[in-house]
Amino acid sequence: GAAAEARFISSAKGKGLFATRNIRKGEIVFVERPVVSSQFLWNALYNYRACDHCLRALETAEENAQRLLGKSSLVLPHPEQCSIRKDLHQQCPRCQVTYCSAECRQAALEQYHQVLCLGPSRDDPTHPLNKLQEAWRNMHYPPETSSIMLMARMVATVRQAKDKEWWIKTFSQFCNKTANEEEEIVHKLLGDKFKGQLELLRLLFTEALYDEHLSRWFTPEGFRSLFALVGTNGQGIGTSSLSQWVHACDALELPLLQREELDTFIDQLYKDIEKESGEFLNCEGSGLYVLQSCCNHSCIPNAETSFPENNFLLHLTALEDIEAGEEICISYLDCCQRERSRHSRNKILRENYLFTCSCPKCLAQADDADVTSDEEEEGEGETDDAELEDEMTDV
């Protein structure tokens, strides 16, 4: 059976995920598909081509590298190590969004795409869904942490569902916050002008998607809590055909000289790409995962999330041996943030996730001075709003 289960801890902490048996370091605790997910809007606009349903990268590794480098002459060695199957790609016949396979096209159609398909209006700026997306892009610039389309897919899913109550219940089990906490999260996502912006988004959202079964989601309070739900529970998803290719190349059995040559080539490629495209390497989006969202944070996590299948399937992998009955924790902070002082770590966690951490590392450092060191002060700016969502996971 399952290696882990969600349990209620306390009203303050909510749920947690616990091992139901002993788990070895390196073991995959579970693989989970999201109840709903969506690519970020700027990411899609900048031609990070991904399956509209599962976010699988659609470019070949070579095309991916060429685009990120801005250099169409680049040739990748070992092209047979690229996993992209263009012959399987399909488009929606009405609106031309692309899927990696017939299965994804069908799954999207059955779950939400009938409601959201723009058909021939795909490029019509006056279409209510396009107005909503345009407004969102103008409020939420890269680095992106969330998407209004995740909420749109939630509404569309309920609208299309035969069993609407089941879906409403599924969405309502994601951590709900009090009104003032919601306000804080929304404020974080939308910045200074958040009240006015939130109201504009709500009106556009209503124009595009209103449904009487969900009337509460369209009220000011309901819309704000939907927003906060996505802001707190959204898990970043990153996919890349280039990193898939790199992993495959790493696994090749090669003579020493060739191995060194290939490694040097790959290192240089990444350096050149970083100069050209900065940190934006992946197709990026976010999703809601029932089990993953139950994982609490620790500054010394015993598990981590990743997307090794180059799509939205989330793998939770044990970083340590975990005993039966022990809580499974992930880190909401990236590696650099985890190395900072307890005070700095908790500042980020309080601002973005509304809690103060009491993991063993934080308890052990509880007597440390409550100031951040000077170099930390300078670094404070780096955490910005991009951390609202779990750190984008490199695949």
C-alpha cells in the first residue's frame, strides 16, 4: 500500500504527512498527479512550449538549447538521447493549443477544456478569457509564482463535472486561511495596488467564467480565498527537454576521453545559456497536489519534490531513512535560503507561508541573536515574491 498518509496534527499546524512504514533514503515515497495545473502565462508567451495539459516540454533538447542560447546553429551531440516524440503531438482542432499526446488532449477535454476552449477567438483581445489573461500578465511579471488560469481551470472543472460536489470538496480540502491571512497572501501576490487589482480580476473572472453552482467563488470573500488557496498550496512545476537530455547523457557508458569531452560541452552550454537567458530555463507552471500539499516545511527536510518524467507528475523522494510513524517534511526554501540564519529563514516563511518554523534546526538555533548578519541584510532583497510558491523544482 501507500508509504505515507495525511493526518490531522492540530488546528494551528493543520495536516501533516506521515510514513506508514520504514522508508529508505533515495526511495520514491509517492508519485502524484495534480488535481489541476497550468503553465504560467509569461512563460507560455515567451515560447516555452509545453503540453497544455501535463506541461511536458514540446521542443526537442536541441531546439530548447538553440532558443535559450539565441543561436540556431547549435548542434547537440547524442541526439538519440532526447526523449521528445513530435510524432505524438496533437492540437485541439478548434483552438490549436498543443498537447504532447492524444491522451493529454482527451484528458483536458474531459476535465476542463470544453469550457475554456477559445475556438476561433484565440487571438481576439476582446474575448473575456483573453482580457482576464492580459490583466493577469500586467499585474504579475516574471519571476512568476502563480496563474489566474489555475483558478480558471478549477472553475471549468466543476462546471464540466457530473459530480460537482466531489470536486468542490476536493478543492476545499486545501488549507484554508482566515480572512486577514488571506489578505496578506493576496497582498503578497498582487503588491501595493492589491485591493483595486483584485476587484478588477474578480470582475473579469466573473465575466469569463461565472457559474451559479460556484456563486461563492465569485463573491469578493470567496474570490479572495480562492486566490489565497492557490497562493499557499500551488506547487511550482518545472519541465525541460534539455535537462532530460543531460540526465540521459550523464547515464551513458562512455570511454573516459569522450566522457570528459561531453561533460565539458554540457558545462559550457549551461554557462552560455545562463548569460543569454538567466535563470529561466524551464517550462514553468504550478499545480495543486493533494498529498504534497499536506507536507509541512522543515529547514532540514527528509524528502524533496522533483519532476523527473518531464511532465506534471510529482515525485516525492526520501533524502534520509524515515521511520514508520515519522513525519515527512519538505523544504519551502531553496538551498541558499536554508543556509541563512534562523531569523532570516523565519522572516521568509512568515511573509510567504504565514508560520514560524519550529523544526529541530530552528529550535537548536533559538538562542542565536535575533538579528540578521550584515551580509544577510544585503541579501534580503533576493527572496522577493518568487518564493510564494514552493521553490521551482529543477527536473
